Amino acid sequence: MQANPNLILSTLRRTIFFISMPFFILGLMLPIYGKQIGASVVEIGLFFSAFSLMTVIFRPLVGWGLDRFGRRGFFIAGLSGYTLTMISFAFIDQAAGIVLARILQGISSSLLWLSASAITADLAGEQERGVAFGRVTQASSQGAIIGTFWGFFLLNARISINGQVTTLGSWMLLFLIYGAVNLYALFLGVRGLPETKPAASEADSTPIRWSQTWVLLLMVTLVTGASAAMLSPILIIFLQEKLGIGVETLSWAFLPSALVWAFLPAPLGKLADRFGRKPMMLLGLGAAAISSFFIPALGSVIALAVLWAFQAACYAAGDPAEQALVADLTDRNQRGRAYGFYVMCADLGATIGPLGGAWLYQTYGTGTPFYINGFILTLCAVVLLIFLKIPNKQPTVQCNDKDGYPTSNST
């Protein structure tokens, strides 16, 4: 008898919660630690480029493997890779070692998140996909927030030994603890996550149907991914110059948007299930475009915090709807490949965008990237409004429980 889908999804979210704890602080600490060990600016850039390059290369391959061999093995491999990465970070004191660890982390990311998306799509009923994907996003965000707070506490805590004050934490201790937490996530995954891939059939080798809606979704994902990523290398620099504040103050301004990601994706995903994918995608894109136009006019930290929270709510509304639409547009035996293509487009955009943003910032003025981003997001919203055709829901032979998940005796 098949395990309860609700229980499997709950286990998946707990696993994601623990594996995500190092994510945010790692992004903040890597450049700082890189400077401490004598890494050059180019080498620090490689810390991030190596990760992104691996995801672009491996996600289409992982997507094919998910449909061919199943979800569970790839998910467990991703958990194992993340655990090994965190433990290796604790002992690395050279730039080349960090680059190698980030390569491993990029491969692990491809394995973990594509399989998590496929598992969620396999188990969530058609009327519950938005909220299911939103809950996974929430679990990751909540884990990252908690991991960041106790990580900073550990790094900054001081104790007195024989009258001398010393720092309690260190880079090594921090990532050994993260490694132990990730090891617990691996234990949860091995113990509680069965295979969810549909039974083998002739459909296993069926190619994805490249409909107008599917191609349009991928193109918009690529363009909006590049546009949003265009701001990543210049946003903090712009805000420091504009508002005259330090990184610590900016971190507190970011907190409201982090809380939005921690608690709103599931409720907003439920709206996508109730009112449709397209309205929530349009709402998210349109509102994010408006907020981008306002960034150059910011005059206070409070205004920044409010705008960041609003922008986070926009993306939290559109993201579960998009992920659910990928499942809606493809058959169950194609979802690994589908999510592979979908995330690959987002990664390509994230790779291209930062270079363009830095060039625009230096060449045409500090506000130009924000205005162009707002224009591109607006244009994409208009294109989706006119051309995105959501297919009619097809009747299904699958029996669902009261929450919309497949029952244990469903086909």
C-alpha cells in the first residue's frame, strides 16, 4: 500500500527546512571568508559562478534522469552532496577548495530541488499544487532565517576565559554544525521519503509537447530571470550610496521581506489554486514592475523595508503559480524533464543578467537598471496577458482525498 501523500509531503518539507539552514548566511559569509584567506576579487566571483554554471549544466540531465530512474535516489544524492559540502567548508582554507566545494554544491542543488519539485507535483492534487509548492518555499525560507539567526549568534557570541574575552564561534565550528544539521536532513529523507515516480509505462519515453503556452512560459522565465538578476550586483551598492547606510542596517531592512517568504507563499499559492495560475502570475509581475520603478526614489530605510516586503509578496504570489503551471502543462512521466527545462531557463537568466546590470549601472546611470527592469517586467506581463493560454482541466482517473492529494489506493 502506498504511503500517505500528506505524510510524504510533510516529511519533504521538514527535510527542506533543515537542509536550507545554511543557505542565506553562506551567501553573506563566503565573500568575507574569501578575503580572510587571501582570495582575489576574481576568485570570490568564481565562488558564485562555479555554483551557477553547475546548475545550468546539470539540471536538464537531472530532469531526464528523474523521469527515467525515479525521484528518490536523486533527492537522497542531493541531500548527501549538501551534507558533504557543508562539512568540507569547515576544513577549507584555500580559494581553490572553496571553488571545488561550490561545484559540488551546484550539482547537489540540481539533484535536490528538481527532485523536490517532481515529488511535490507527483503527490499534490491539481487543485492543491499552488499551496503545495508554496509550503515547500516557506519551509526553505523558514529554515534559512532560523539558520541565519543562530549562525550570527554563534559567530558573534563571546565568553570570558580566565578574564580574557574570546569569540565562541568560528567558521569551522559554524559549518560543522551546519553539516550535522544537514546530516539529520539526510536521515529524514532516507527514512521517510519513498519513490513517487509513476509506474513504468510507454509514456516514460514520451517527449514533452512544445505547445505555445509551454514555450512562452520558458521564454518569460528566461527573460524575467535575467531582468531580476540584473539588479543583484548593484542593488546593495546603490542603496549604500543612496541612503548612506551600512550592510548591517540593510540586513535589518531585509528582514520583513524574509518573513514574507517564510509565511506567505502557501496562502498566496492557495489563491493560485482558487483563481487560476495566470491571474497570480500577472499580479506578481505587474506589482514587481511597479516596485522596481520606485527603488531609485527611495529616501529612507523604512521605505526600503516596506518596498522590499511588497516586492517579496509579488514574487511569492507568482512563484507557486508558475511552478504549479509547469505540472499542469506536462504529463506525470515528463515532469522531471519539464522542471529541468524550466529551472534551466531561470538559471540562464540569472547568469546573463548581472553582467548587463553592472554595465548599465556604470554606463547610463545608477537608476537605469531599475527602470529597465520595471519596463521588462511590465512587457512580460502584457505578453502573458495576451498570449498565455491556460489549458482546460482534464478529467482524471485518480482518486483524491479531501485535501486534494492522491489516496493510497489510487492508480
